Amino acid sequence: MSNGFMENSVVRWIEHRLPIFSFIDHSVGSGYPAPRNLSYWWNFGSLAGVALVIMIITGIMLAMQYTPHVDYAFDSVERIMRDVNHGWLLRYLHANGASFFFIVVYIHIFRGLYYGSYKAPRELLWILGVVILLLMMATAFMGYVLPWGQMSFWAATVITNLFSAIPLIGESIVTWLWGGFSVDNPTLNRFYALHYLLPFVIFAVVFVHIWALHVHGSNNPLGIDTKGPQDKIPFHPYYTVKDLFGLGVFLIVLSAFVFFAPNYLGHPDNYIPANPLSTPPHIVPEWYFLPFYAILRAVDFDFLWIVPAKLGGVILMFGSIMVLFILPWLDRSPVRSAKFRPIYRQFFYIFAIDCVILGIMGAKSADGNTFGMTNVFISQVATFYYFAHFLVIIPLVSTLERPKPLPSSISEPVLKGGGSMAGATAKPMEKA
Amino acid sequence: MAESTVERTQDDEGEDRRDFLYLAAGAMAVVGTGAFVWPLVDSMNPAADVLALASIEVDLSAIEEGQAITVTWRGKPVFIRHRTAAEIEEARAVPVDELSDPESDDERVQQPEWLVMIGICTHLGCIPKGQKAGEIKGEYGGWFCPCHGSHYDTSGRIRKGPAPLNLPVPPYEFLEDTTIRIG
Ligand code: HEM
Ligand code: FES
């Protein structure tokens, strides 16, 4: 932060009592040195933060117009769309904003998978990120129920029924979640209360996430530790400006959807008011849940006679996220960046394709065929691969693979004036 | 602790009065917290007005053979099907031990022509198709759940797909030949 600013007497008076200016400076200012080689893949963290703020602001404005009652919810959303000044803009920003929030966070996660950002000393940072993902999913699910259309209602029914798979106490849990014997007004009310609350919980966890980030600083595309000031540049102005540029691109793409294709990512059935007596012929979740939905449906067989199909699907679906929690201990390679891990890099891409296949399968009907194979069969293979990637491939590759030599520092090739990341001088990275 | 000026009774294991006090206070704190949290949790369970939803009476006389109606009970759809002789025959002919949720047709009906069940798929709660004429009834001529492809037979028993159980039969009784009370 410029010295002139810090010398201002008002600033100094406040700073002496509450060191908020140095706090900001050390978080996103010139007082926070970041690796000098961060690429655009490092934009998505700050973008996710902006997306959260957009969701909270548009959400609060919507909440002023929305009525959480089964008889009025649908109409109050239609009123937002037709009568409330700019209500259509608020709602389309909020609905599409949720999708874009997930796009940004998924890219952010895959960035972490590629560059090994989950490895020591950033395990807790990664775990906090997975917690945020879980909270986001819960928030988005409950938000989607609020307009009380057909998809809202049946999404609420199917997802809450997942808990009925739990042996013995499952049914009681579902009744407790519903506050009745089916998804009804008590359910809508509590979902609204929680949908309002959870984003602020997310905000708090994001705060801790960033706190943990600043202890060891950002990882970087080379995945090696910074060795000194020559490897770093101040966050402000270098990365503030880069983040702002990325934000501009993000807002253009978001606007393209909000203004030109606001319902492209949604489902037309949600413009039909909820009808508890008729399930739409083809129900699908929002796109960002499709891979998990495919995993859920993949299990159509009882496992070892003790785990019935329904429970098996639910376990695997939740397990697909839980496995991310233990990833830092499954991957035993001390080398972070996939740039220097030729074998892991290939499996990384196969894994990404596998997730896309799961997403496509999640969107298709369960009893259909693709390329002459049943969708269930393809989902089963893709689900098997998903778990094999984490539980078999990553542990094996990380012990068997011989990584490429690492550059000795971030700045060396730059300061020597050329791409001389010479293998000869490289020494393997110290165990992080 | 050893420096304590107050003399304390101490047994061989080195446990003293203070350990007991810690444990007792801790246990009280746990019980007290639990006693406070439970009402919060329980407040989310069905409220008295939701539980009080009365039973309903249904007049069956207008339902022709081969037809079905759906009524609502406790917010749930109840399927009532006036089965044809062929449907009853089909349901009875199935060997019970071949079923994944074994139940004979007799156990599921009070009068064979009237099949009364809760019309909620036992997989994840969708409403199966097959009530209206012309709707797809699945491979076993009963009901078909479009959500994840569960097939139910003419007795409402699960035959194929991810659902684990047969469509449940609600408590009901015949008041007259063509009137039932559900609940
Ligand atoms: C993590 C941040 C959030 C996410 C991911 C999220 C997600 C969603 C989604 C997917 C919908 C359904 C949109 C539709 O199809 O109409 C929705 C609706 C809604 N949300 Fe949020 N939301 C977030 C934050 C908030 C906050 C902080 C509030 C209020 C303080 C809020 C209030 C509402 C209201 C009132 C609706 C119903 C109106 C409508 O359907 O457009 N949301 N939310
Ligand atoms: S809810 Fe009927 S098959 Fe899944």
C-alpha cells in the first residue's frame, strides 16, 4: 500500500486501533507477495469469490419479493419475472449465476488436481475447499426448490428420498427432513430458511480457506516452492489487474447467457407449477449435478447381498465427493505439478473425460442406449473408473512414476534470460 | 496439582475428588446440551396439525373394471385399481419366491378385485405411470416408474429396476361393499 495512504492521520488513527488496512494489504495488496508465474488458471479463485457476492446480493433482492408458501411461491416468482422492476434481471442473474458459480468452482478444482495444489502444506486448504463445494451443492439444491415448479418439487422429492436408503432410521430421517409425510409447505419453508443461511456459512468458510492460503501462499504452475523475493511479485497491482481482466471476461460470458439465453441452462418443466400427483416423464437435475446423478443411477444391483442397490447408489454418490477429502494422502508423489509427471498427466485427462461422460449419462434416460450399449452400463464403467482413478491409479502412479527433473527455482529461467530449465542442473524438489 | 495446599484424598491410581467433579460436571453439561438441542431438532418433525390429517373415505362404485383412480391421503397419492380377472390371475400365478420383495397377491388385497396402494415408487419417491388409460404400464402390466425405470406388476410388486420394495399397502377397511376408509 502506498506510503502516502498509510501516513494519512485518519488512516493511522484507525490502524492503531484496528489494523484493518494492513490486513487488507497483506491479503490482496502490495504487501502480499505471490509467485511471479501464476497463469490464468489462478483467476478462478477470485472469480468464485465474486460469484458468491453476486449470488448473495441478487439473492437478498429476490428474497424481498419472494413468498415461501406452496400456494404462493410459484406465483411470487412469476410476479418477480413480470411485475417487479428489473425482477427478471435479478432472477436470471441469480439462476444463471448459480451455474456459472459451479463452472468457476469446477475449473478451480481441476486446476488444483492438475497442479497438485492439494499436497503438503495445503491439505487443509484443499479440505476446506471440498467443504465449500458440499455447502454450495446443498445451497443450490435448496434454491432450486424455491420456485416450486415441477422440477423443483421432484428434485426435492428424489433427493430427500436418498436418505431413506439409510438402514433402520432412514424413513424417520426423511420424515424429519420433510416435516411431514411428503414434500410440502413445511419443507419449502425450511429450505428457504436454510437457503438464506448457507451462503453466509459459505462466506465464513471461504474466509478460513483464504486464511489457510495465505499461510504458505499460492501454489504455481511449476509446483515448486518459492525460494525468495526474486520468485515473487506483489499481489497488487500485478494480480489485482489480472483478476480484474478475468472478471471482465467472466461478466461478458455471464451476460451473454443472462440477456440472450437466460433459460438455456434451465429446464422448461420448471415453468409448470408443482404437482405432487404427477411426475414429469423425464426428470433430470441441474447440469452441475449430472455426473453425481449418473453415479447414483449406475448401481442397479445389490452388492454382496448386504448393500441393496438403492443404498449402494447413495453411498457411491456421496463417496465420489468424500474421496476428495483423502486425496492428499492417496497421492504420494512429492512432485506437485502434472507438468513434471508424464504418466499422471495422461490419467488426469482421462479422468476429466470420464467426468464428462458421467455428466452426459446423467442427462440421458436410464433405460436408453448409446452407441449400442445401455446407458446404465456406460455409467457403471465410468463410475468404476472414477473411483479407480482415486483409489488405485493415483496411489500406484505416484509411487511408480519417475517424474521429470524440476527446475531449481521459479525465477531462474527468467533471470537467465531464456528457457533453460535444464535437466542437468535441476535437482529434485525437496520433499514438501 | 502436587503443590496444592489443600490436602486431597488420593487413591492408588492417582484419581482424586477433582477428577470426579470434572467428570460429573462434564456429564451434566452433555446431558443439559442434549436436553436443549433435542427440542430444536424435534421441532422439525411433523407438527400436530400435520399429524392430525384425518382418514378419508372413498366411494368405489364409479370405478369400472380395468379402471383406476388416484386419491390423496396425507399428501400422498393412493392408487385404487379395479382389477380385471386376467390381472388377478396374472398376479396370483407368480411364484412368490421369485420376487425380490416376496409377498403373495392375497397378502396385498382384502378383496381381490380392489388393489389399494400408496402410489409412490419405493426407489426415490416418483409417481409411477400406469393409472390412466393409455399410460405406459411397464413390462409386467402394472406400473412403470419413469424416473429410474422400475417396473411393478398387477399386484404392485417390484419386478425390475432399482426400487427395493413393493408399493406399500396403506391401512384401510371396507365400510360397505364399495366404500373404503383409508387411514
Ligand atoms: C451460494 C450462493 C447461492 C446459490 C448457489 C444459489 C442458488 C439458487 C438457485 C439455483 C435458485 C433457483 C433459481 C431459479 O431456477 O429460479 C435460487 C433461488 C433463490 N435464491 Fe439463491 N443461491 C445463493 C444465494 C442466495 C442468497 C444469499 C439468498 C437470499 C439472501 C438467495 C435467495 C433466493 C431466492 C429468494 C430464490 C427464489 C427465487 C428464484 O427462484 O429466482 N439465494 N438460488
Ligand atoms: S423413483 Fe422410481 S425408479 Fe427411481
